[in-house]
Amino acid sequence: MLYAFTLKNGRLNRLTIEADTDLAELSPVWIDMHGATDAEVAHVEQSFHLSLQNPEHLRDLEASARFYEDAGRLHLRSDFLLGTESHAHSVAVAFVLAENTLISLHEEDLPVFRLLRLRMQSESGAIENSRDVLIDLFGMDIEFSADALEEVYADLGRVSRSVLNDTLSDAQAREALAEIAHAEHVNGRIRRNVMDIRRALSFLLRAKSLSGMQIDAVRQIQQDIDSLDGHTAFLFDKINFLMDAVIGFININQNKIVRLFSVVSVALLPPTLIASIYGMNFEVMPELHWRLGYPFALVLMALTVCVPLLIFWRKGWLR
């Protein structure tokens, strides 16, 4: 899909694009492409005389190589968070600031981009040029990350109540470990994306192409990033604590099983000794001449089992 927008009174107006339209002549403030075809990418490249690379191919590059200036155009590659449920992952987005036009290219449609498109088409804002669009995208991604952190807080809160207030079974422990692992995955994604946005904003400041108000907006976003860093660090500590607590409950459950086998083994030692002695069948053994010899041996074996078990029960080892 290819979206092109012009700016009027701080509001984005979507343009209708034909196959032979020269996009540069329309002077769009923002061209957004997600899942674009080769023909759409070639159309944009031909209109602005540039080369667009698939953002996924830029993942293996060093971070310093993802932000650069070429022929007066700023090239950036940043990650944006997509989803916080079963499959949270990052989507790479390639940006090109070509004079007064922002070009964005990504494989999947992102909620941040959809929200900005809808918001700027329905209401007037403070957008004056393409750099404002880029800064707003970064700012909204930080807000989306903050919302995702709140969801992680809520998930860990449910895990805390189940772990710390109830006796944890093995099945409940497996569920808790799965939720904790998911929370760690989302928290790690958020921390990585936030770090990537911080580097992108630092590059914009170093490029010295922002106005005073835009620099203030970037500074505000950087302050929000600093606050999110503290939250993610706290969440990592909470995740580690809950992980240790769940593993502790698993060890306790395993120790109960081992203790039960140990108690049974100790309780069965005396009757085993008696059975081995009476099973020797020597001439002097009473069971050969005494009619009650074998019943006496069985009763003695039962008593030697009951007495240790009673002692263990009184000590609470069987509870």
C-alpha cells in the first residue's frame, strides 16, 4: 500500500496517486508505504531520484550505519513495536527525509502509523513539515511502549497474586513461568526499541536540521525515554524475583516428593530386616516348631512400620 499526504492547516490530506504521477511535483509532506509492491517502490524512487532499501535487510548493519546523510537527505532505520500479546515483535522501518518530504517504508502496517494518519486527517495539529511528522511518529511510539509496559505491569500483578498468595501446583507453576517469559520478552523488546529511538533522535539533533520547537519536542521525548528506562529496569527486577519465587515453589514440590520416598524407605527398613531374619529358616527359628511363629512375625513387621510412621506424622514430615 502507498499513502501520500499533503499538509493544509496542520492537517494531512490524502492524495490520489496514479501510475504515471510524478510524486515530487505534488510536494507531499509524507509518503508511507507498507507491504509495497516493487512497482510502487520503483515509482517513489523514480519520482525522488533515490534508492530505497528493504528495512529488513538493514538489521544486520551496525547501528552507526543505519543513520546517515547522503546528498542532503537524511536516512534512518528504526524499530517499532507491534503487538503485546502472544507474538510481540519489532518491525523495521526505513525513513528518508528528502527535502520537504518524509518517506517511510515498512513490511507490516503499524498501529502508530495508522493512528497518526487518522488523527492528522480528522483534526488540525501542530504539524508544519515532514520533520514534525517524523518526530510525532517517534513520540507516539514511545506512548505505545508506555501502554505496553502498563500491560506488562498488569500481567505480572496477576502472576504475583497467584504465586505469593496460593499454594502453587506444578501446572500453575508452568503457566506462571510462561507468563513471566512473555513479560520478559515484551519488556526486552520495548527496551530495545526505546534505545533505537533514542539513537534516531540523537542523529536528528546532530544533523542540525530541526527548528527550535522541534528540538524542544525531541528533548521532551528523550525525557520520556529516560523515564521508561527506569520502568523497564524495575520490571526486569520484578521478573527475576517472580522467576526465583516460582522456581522455589517447584523445588519445594519436588522436595515433598523426595521426602515422602525417604520417609517410606526409612519406615520399611525394620520390617525388611525382620523378614530377612525370619526367612533364613534355621533349625532354631521358632516358626518351624511354633504354630504362631509366622503370624507373630507379620504382626512384628506391621508394628515396626506403624511406629516410625506415627513418629514421622507427629513431627509433621508426612503433612
